[in-house]
Amino acid sequence: MSVQKSEKLKSLLAGLSDRTLVTSRWLKARSYGSSLVSRYVASGWLDSPARGVYLRKGGRLSWSGVVRALQEGEGLPLYVGGRFALAWYGHEHYLRLGDSETVTLYGVDGVPGWVDKLPLKSRIVVCGKSPFDLTAPPFNADATDEKLRALGLEWIDVDGDLGRVVFATPERAMLELCDGVSDSSLVYEVDALMQGADTLRPQRVSMLLQHCTSIKAKRLFLALAERHQHAWLAHVSLEGVYLGKGKRCLVPGGHLNPTYQITLPADLDEHLG
């Protein structure tokens, strides 16, 4: 191997942690062509757990490495949100057994085929577009903390110094979970999560409610916050927040919340831990 090629390989390996997963697109953008990458694999410098993605030899697959590869390598404006984001923020004891290992992603309707072919312990579920009219930027160096916070998003150091991942803030993740409610069992779950959501930031809640496009999500979120008498609710502004018209029957035979005109299960208290 020539000195130039040797330095090129050293540069690549030096930039890959043991949890970094890179894509063909990412490598090509850095002048590592397919034939050169194939040579690295054949020589034992890189592993390829699925076609089109690579780890340094001996590297470990992780859900965070996959998400970083999608955000940085593929340039997809998706992020960790909903149920898994809330679990990460410390609410996993409210979730159903095993769901903390299901990584819920929002922002796009699909991901590259290699994601499902990876031998991951965690399951990755793409939930599609979030219920907001906010457009996320590419998650690169230009996605500053300030820009992300304005969208209800934030960088999280999930692996310490090994790399960051974009997450929904707890306020945004809670509204996303409310949007996905389709039956009583999910209402019980969101209600349990809302019981512990006593540190949500009212200014951010107000902003996200203004940009939320789901009437169901907004009404359910507010009704459950009212039910648990969270102090921050008194500081939430509903100016410019459209809550729709008429009653919404979320649960047949349930009790109607008179403030937000949405039915909730009559036995919510029985399901709280």
C-alpha cells in the first residue's frame, strides 16, 4: 500500500469510534470510492453488517450509531421522538415492558432498506411525519442548539464523546405520543406519563401547541395536564392555538372533559401506578 493510501486509511479509522456506522454516501462524499471501501473490507479493516453500511473492524452496532448514520450519512431530517424519547428522559418506568428497546423515529415516512437488515438488539420503528408544521433542517453543524430548540428538538450526547443524536424535547415527544393514541390502553399509558410530567416548560408547550396540526393531540394533552393539575399549565398560552369545534369522542362511553371537549376513559385512576 502506498504512503498516500496508507494515510487515507489511517485518517478514516481515526475518525471512526467503535460505535460509528457510516454509509456509502458518507464515504463517497469523503473520496472513499466503492472499490477502495471493498478493499478495506476484504483486508479486514472494515466490517459491513449490511450492504452499504460499514463499521471499523471490531466495532459495535447500536441504535444510536444507526440514527447518526441516517442523520449525518444519509442527510435525513429524522429524529428520536415519541415513546422512546420519553423513556430516555427517565419515564421508562411508565412504559410497557420492552418498549424502551423500540426506538421511535419521526420526520420521514421511510428509511433505507439496510436498516431492517442490521442485526440490532433494538427495534427501530419509523412513525412518519410528526404532527407539527415545523420543518426540521438537515442535522449537521448548521443545526445549532438555538435553531433546534425553536422546533422543540435538541442534541443529546447518548454515547458521551462518541457522538450526538437529535431528540424531540419532552414537550414535543408527549404531543407526538398523544397524536398516536387510538384506544383506551394508549390513553392509560399517556395519562401515566403525564402524571410525571411536572417539569414541562410552558413557553415551549405554548409554541408547540401553536404549531401542532393534530386536534386530537392538543385536546388530549391539555385535558390530561388539567387532570393532573400541573402548575405549568397555568402559564401555557392558548393564543393562536386552534382546538377545533365540537366534541371529540376519543373513547366510546367515556367521560367528557368539559374544558377541552374530549372523552377520556372513566377508569383512568384505576390504571395509575
